[in-house]
Amino acid sequence: MTDATAAHWQRLHPRMLAICLTWLVPPLCSTLLTLLITGGTPDLAAVITLGSIGVTFLVVSGVFALRLLTTSFRVTDDRVELRTGALLRRHRAVPRDRVRSVDITAGPLHRALGLRTVRVSAGAHVFADTRELSLDGVSRDAAERLRHHLAPDGTAADTTLAVLRPRWLWYAPLTVWGLAWVGFAAGGFARLLDSLRVNPADVGFLRAAWSALTALPLWAAITLPVLVVILLGALTSLVTFVETWWDYRLEQVDDGALRLRRGMFNTRSLWLERRRLRGIQIAEPQPLRLARGARLNAIATGLGKADDRSTSTKSALLPPASWRETERVAAAVLGEAPGFLTGLRLSRPPRAALRRRITWALAAVVLAETPLLVLGALLTDVLLHIAWTSALVLVPAALAAAVDAYRNLGSGLHGRYLVTRYGTYARRTVLLDRSGILAYSVNQSAFQRRAGLATVVVMVAAGRGGYKIRDVALADALALAHEATPGMLDAFLEPAPAQGPDAPAEARVPRRTDRGRSPDPA
């Protein structure tokens, strides 16, 4: 591949054939693990299972190699084109003027072979077939040329906004994904034993661990496994943090675009033009919030609904870090002065929103306790005792969650941004550039109408597409929307009746239709 930006059709790098062979690694690992578990004498069921796995992965490797040999691409002056398939040919194209982001990634094998994967994204609000083109298997130099050709952003970095700091490692174990990975690994291992028809009691280290655990006092037998799981989860989170954010650097290049590079084994390079940025999202899961930490993610065209999660690595601009650092980087990304978020003040929703959350919380407790009460009345008093003792824990916890959810609600305007905040376990603060707001959707359930509340969805062509302002007074919601985007809601407002001799004639109030429900301006 001599020039990745030439207009003629080109194939992916031939070294990608070596990656096809990696599909044979899982059956080989399964074979070795089975031999280790069974002491080198697998039974017939294990042999049949391993054979099926091996044949399956061999077929997948052949299909992967065939697809690689029949894939070609080209970049012209007006589009990026990709042809794939042997029997069923597919021809996809992304217009150059629709390209929203160019992302370069590389796994360990890609890096070892000098290859990269280039993903050309046209955004989430286009047809699925033309949403993203993935060129998996171009050389490193060709990937850089493609990136500069499709999304030029200059060559020199003007400002370094953030680099990895060792003290951020403190926040790594405060995420729950480490515990989740421990659970996935344990479940996968149990599934493997079951598929191989192996009794866990026949596995030497499991039998030894169980014998040691049963020899301990009851309190220790309960506490020790919990501590081991927590320790393994924290260690997994720490290792994942280091691998994901190694050599992290966020820079502002000379034309104002943002460039992010990170990764130890799986590297990622992301370029984000400021004109594509529609806002930011700051997420504070409960463990991070207690430690005064947060996550920072971008809301931009080219990043879809799947990238809007706070745990998404594609939209992440900063690893879990202190609130002060998150606030500083957020201001720099938005192009605002340092301390921009320090004076953020949001209006609280009415008390009716608190009553709604308390009602939901108590209803959830009742729903959880009802089966215990019914079964206890029919079967045994033990379930009744479990019901009232668990209620002593669940009711205060539910009320605390309801109050916390209410305290986390808020909305308002801050500079040129519309701000909404919500969430219980994970509090999210979303800042949306008012110039990027396309429409509003005002929604009211039957219970909200009785309480005089509404949920407003702010529509933008980025992220998940709509961001909610939850449980606000209807008049306040429309007033906020009118102030954020003057003129957009004029067709849905009507002059208010004069309140006195000095009342302005141009005052407006929401026009209520459909039994009190405001029309959807979207």
C-alpha cells in the first residue's frame, strides 16, 4: 500500500493474515485448561466439546481470511468507499463532508505487526450502513496519512491540557467494573466446568480452597471471601486503569481541535474538532463522589448513543480524577476561562419532585417485601421475620436514595450553556451548548400533570440525541427553554393577561392544550 489517500482501490495490509490465526488461540487455551483440570485424561464429553470449539474457530478463521482478501477501499475527493464480501458484495461510502471523526486504534497484535485500525465516523444520526467505515489493517504511516487527509488539524500541538498523573491511580479502585470483571471471570470458569462435565470438587485447587474455608470460624468464612473479592476487584480496576490510560495526553492543536492519545497494549488516538463539540458530561458515581472524584466525557457529533455512557472509552476525555482536575480540564475543553464551573448554580425543582421520589422508593420496598409477607403467612414465620428485618434496612436506604436523587436534580443557564443535573447512584451534570440545541420535547405523565411537573428533553445532534431536565415546573421549564433559545418557542407561547397597570404587554405564558399538556415543539 503505497499511498493511503490515492483515489485507486487498495487492499488491506497482507500482514492481517497473521491476525486470522489468532482465532485458533481460544480452542488451544481451552484444550490446555482442560488437560490441566482433568490431569491429562479428559473424558469423551470433554473431547467432543473441545473438538466442536476447535472446528468452529477454524471455520471463523477461514471466513475472516476470505473477507480480508476480498476487502478494498479508496479515498476520493468527495467520499470514502469500502467494498467487502466474496459471495455477497457490499459497497458502502461516506461523503467527505459528512465525516465527523477519524479514530485510530491498535491492539497488541496490531502494534506488533505495525498495523492500525482506522474508523471513519459520519455520526449516529445517519443510515446505519454509512454511519461508520472501519479499515482494519492499514500500516501505521498510512493510518496517519488517512487521518490527516480526512480530518486535517495541523501538525504542531499548541497546548497540553492534561497528562496522566500518578495520584489518579487512587481513583481506579473506586469504579465497580473491577468487581464486575471478577464476577464475569468466575461465571465463565463455572460455565466452562459445566460444559466439560467436570465436577468442581474434582478440581484440586478448588477442593483445597473449600477445605481451608470450612475449617475457619463462621465469621471468618464469610468475611474472608468478601475481602478476597474486593481485593481482586480493586486490583482488576487498577490494572485496567493502567492499560487503558497509559501514556494519556490531551492536547489542543494549533487550529483549536482536540487530540487525545492513550493506551498501553490497546492504543487509541482520537481527534475531535471543536466545531463538532456540543457539550460535556461530568459523571460522579457514588464511590468517586465520596472521594471527590469524577469522569469527563465529550458530547459531540460523530459520537452516538453507545458513546454517551460515562464509562465509554471513546468519548472519555479524562480518566477518573479529582473534581478539581475534572473542572479544570472541562473548562479548557469548552474553551472557557479556568474556574468556569466554580460558580455553577442550579435551580432546585419543586417539592413535588421529592414526594414523587419518596413514593417510588417506598413502592419499591413494598414490591420487594410483599412476596415475603405472602409466603410467610402461607408457609412459615421465618419469612415474616426476614421481611421485617430487611424492611428495617430497606426503608431508610430507599428514603436516603430518594432524598439524594432530589438533591441531585437541577437545571439552569451558565454562560452559553444549558445545564441539567440528575442521578442517584451516578450523578450526571450535562452542559449543552445553546447554539447546538435543535428542539425541545415536553413530556408529562398523568402523575406529573397532577403535580404540575414536566420532563423536558433537550434535542441535540450529538450523543444520545436528547438530554432530560427531569421533574420541573412546567412554567419554569418553558421559561428556561425560552431564555436558552430565544424565539424557538414563540409559536407555543401566548401573551399573559395583564396583572396591573405596569404589566408589560409582551409577557408570555405557556399555552396549555390537550387537557393541560403542552404541545411538543419538536
